[in-house]
Amino acid sequence: MKCLDCGKEMISGIVEGVGQGAGSFYEFTSDEELKKTGIKGFFRRNTIQVSTTIVEQKAWYCPECKKILMWMDADE
């Protein structure tokens, strides 16, 4: 897979969750949702929940940019 930033080849592997605590979560919010302001911005957050109980997920690492791209399922 090519890096989205620099275009160089990425290294395939996995990401594993180690020592995760309870009570935390992640959300994905699109750039379009982030642009909303005022009342719409306050109540906008049309978000997608992302699982925090990552046991093992497919991922790619770019040695050039030092970035990791993870392929995860949403909690929908």
C-alpha cells in the first residue's frame, strides 16, 4: 500500500491494544461536520464511534513519514 502523505511503499503488519483502561472511547468526525458553527456546530457532532477494545487490527507503517494507517471497524 502507498502512503497517503508521501506516496512511498508502506510496511504491512498489525496494531495490538496493550494495557487498555475502561471508560475511554474514540469518535470520527468528518471535515464537513467540523466546519459547522453556531447552534448547528454545538449540536453537529454527527460522529462515528470507533472501538477502543482493539485486540488486533490490520495496519500499515510508513518508515519515511513515521505514520501508521490502521484499518478498523466502526461501532455502528
